[in-house]
Amino acid sequence: MRAIHHWIDGKEAAGTSGRTADVYNPATGEVQGKVDLASKAEMDAAIAAAAEAQVAWGATNPQRRARVMMKMVDLLNRDMDKMAEVLSSEHGKTFPDAKGDIQRGLEVIEYSIGAPQLLKGEFIDGAGPGIDMYSMRQPLGVVAAITPFNFPAMIPLWKLGPALASGNAVILKPSERDPSVPNMIAALFKEAGLPDGVLQVIHGDKEAVDAILDSEVIQAVGFVGSTPIAQYIYERAAQTGKRAQCFGGAKNHMIIMPDADLDQAADALVGAGYGAAGERCMAISVAVPVGEETADKLIEKLVPRIEKLKVGPYTAGNDVDYGPVVTDAAKKNIERLVQTGVDQGAELVVDGRDFSLQGYENGFFVGPSLFDKVTPDMDIYKTEIFGPVLSTVRAASYEEALKLVMDHEYGNGTAIFTRDGDTARDFASRCNIGMVGINVPIPVPLAYFTFGGWKKSGFGDLNQHGPDAFRFYTRTKTVTSRWPSGIKEGAAFNFKAMD
Ligand code: NAD
């Protein structure tokens, strides 16, 4: 049984609260480790040490901070396979998908190498007689990142790159379900040259999170997770005057127009709906074919593809399309929601419940399910299932499909499959969603753009990574300066009063 400790002041530190949480291997259902859960006192001590370490780090010039990011890129590449192995064993996702999780985080570290450029302020010469005006971006101090289980490498790295390169110290509170990779990341940052104390990884649950929220030292909170917790953190962070960006859940729709290439659309739906067992905030969970004929043909193409999906443990390598879900509770919740779909009258075309894998009978595997004729009043439409379940809602027209997207409370991602540029352009322009794909099912923006949802998928006004992240992790100071006339007026030969 592995003990997973905090990472404090540049080394592993055993927790003192006496509380731990089980960390599973979702493929076997076995508990493989115990992670420490921090008390408020432990969190407060780690925050105080981070505040001390931040002073010198914030005063280190941005180019030197960027060099730590450069080195970090090398180290993440060096240890990619080792980290992906641990990631898969705690999360359950396939090995290639775990490498993708690290890769997409690494790209934000690459972007953060640009900190010296991104942190430059503005200047105007001669704003008035003898007056110059300039602005500078300064670190906030100590900031916190609270991250979800589904991307245990990517999302911590999205926070750490911009926050650290901007000169802040960071308290990372990762998900307690797959806590080992964040510790590995912290050890690599130390090897890359990050001074001790500037990054503290404190494991925990609500008690640790509440200690962050109540801290007067923490200046900003970056959160990613489910919507109820995102909203809670956003509201509570405001009470102590913190800035907060809190990203929540999703229900991403993909519209399939009658002119779309239906083979392409079906392939895209299967990958985006069932990849990572549907445990992605950018997964497509609702297919919206436009017109009855499109819907019938699409279902016909989806069924054989879904029936061919290979579900299994990450150790089976490339032979597996997706792995188990993260916990037994998640599995039960997904299966319960599938039953509500049946009870409320949706047509269950493929039933993934009662899926069992020989040799892995205790694993948290859920087979793929496909619903047809789902309507907006059903629970499976309103709720984020976060599992391998795709719902089909048939729309009579493009406008009806667009209205579904617009009226849903979530607004993370969406996609349209069509061959018509005019429809695609209209959709991208009018929909109230943060990230839009045109013939691209999972439109996750690259590191140098920003990532963020609208409506109940995102609280706060700046996005993750890209230039927004550097704005979020710095505050602007604007200086107006005027220098009275000095020695250029000529030498003075007599004593005179200062003016
Ligand atoms: P979660 O909300 O359960 O947990 C997220 C974090 O909050 C964890 O660190 C957890 O320890 C903490 N937490 C949980 N309950 C808490 C409580 N009551 N009080 C204080 N803190 C608490 O989310 P999860 O299950 O880890 O992740 C899945 C969710 O994250 C899904 O809803 C998914 O859509 C969302 N997600 C969103 C994005 C995005 O960018 N919008 C990205 C990834 C995941």
C-alpha cells in the first residue's frame, strides 16, 4: 500500500491530520494507496511558507523564471512514459490518452516560456509636460489551484505554468482520487530549478479547500471541477476579496446537418462521446441530427461502431479504446442515470450496463450506451452524466438544433458537422458557448489561445492559458511620473534651497 504525502518546501511531507483517502486502481477495483488529507492548520502552515518563498521568486527576473519552464519541458518529455503509467493506474484512462493528458499540459509550460514578452507593460512618452505614464504587471503573491480528477497532469500544468512564470507561489490542491502525478510534477519543477516553497502540493478534501478559501494570504483561486463546487468556490472566494476563475461541468452538443459526411460524423461522435469513458469536460454527450432521415442514418452508422468499442484496462495497450470510470460510485451513478433515461421514455439503442470483463470483474468498467429520441425534459439530457453515454436528440431544423444548444444551462463546448460554410459561420457566430468546433468534435484550443466555457460552465471573466492566464495571475500597476527640471538647465554655483 503506497502512502501519498504532501509536497512541502521541496520535499515529500507526511500529513499530520490523521485523515487519509483511498486511491483506487479503477481497472481492478483495488485500493492501491492512501493519500493524506490536510487539516486547516497544515494548509495554513504551507501557505505561510509559500508566502515567504514568493518574495525572492517574484523578484527574480522573468527570463530566469522562463528558464525553469524551459528545463521543465525537457523533464516532462523525459519522464512522459513514467508519469503516464502512474496516471493511467490511478485514473484508468488508456496509456496513449494519459500521454495526451501530459502533452496538453506540457504545451502550456512551453507557452509560459514567453513570460518575459507576456509580462511587458505599456508606456507613453509625454502624457503631459514632462510626464510619462507606464504600466507594469506584477505577481499577485500566493495563489491556489484546485483541480479535478479527470486531467491530473494537464489541468495542474495549465495553472502552474502561467502562475509560476508570472512570479507567484502556488498552492496546488489536486483531486484526491489520482494524487500521485501532481507530486511527480512538483518534483520535476524542483529539478528544473524552482526554489523550494514556491510550489506546495497539499492534498485534501473540503477542509483543505475551505482553508484556502478563508485564507487572507491567498490572492487568487483557479478552480476546475463540477459546477456546484465551481459556483461555491467562486462565491466564497469573493468574500475574502480573491480573484477567482472557476470552470464547471458541461453538456456538449454536436449538430449533424443533413449535408454532413455521416461516416465522418459517426466516427467523430464515437471518439468524442466514449473516449476516456466520457470523463472529459469537452466530451460530446448529445448528438443533434437535423431531420429524421439524418437521424435514422446516423443511428444506423453509430450502432456497429459502438458495438465494436474495446473497453479494458490500460495495461492492454493500444488494444483498448477506453478504460474504467474513476470510482465505483461514478459507475453506479452512470448506470442509475441510464435507468432514468429508460424510465422517462428515451430509446436505449445500445445498453452498456452489466458490462463485465473477465479477470477484471471488480473493475469500474461501464460499457457504452446510446440513447435515441431523448427530449429536453429528461434527466439524461439536463444532467452531466460524465460517463460513456451518448444521447441523441432529433431536431427538425437547424434553428431548432441551435435553440437546444442555446437553451442548455451549460456552455463549455459544441460542434457542428456540415459541408456548408454559411451554416457553420452562422453557428459559430450565434451560439452562446465558449469553444466551437466546425467539423471538429472536441475543439480544445491550443496553449496560445484561451480555454473556457460560458454559462454554468465557467464563473469569472478570464479564461485558462493563453494571454488571459497571464492577466489572471498578475495585477496591473500604472505609474505616472514627472521629473522637475534638473542638471540639464546648467551648473549651479551657489547654495540654494531644493525645489
Ligand atoms: P469535483 O467538483 O468533484 O472536484 C474538483 C475539486 O474540488 C477536487 O479537487 C475536489 O477535491 C474538490 N471538491 C470536491 N468537493 C468539494 C466540496 N464539497 N468543497 C470543496 N471542494 C470540493 O470534480 P471532479 O469529479 O474531480 O471532476 C469532474 C468535473 O470537472 C466534471 O463536472 C467536469 O465537467 C469538470 N471539468 C471541467 C473542466 C472545464 O474546463 N470546464 C475541465 C475538466 C473537468
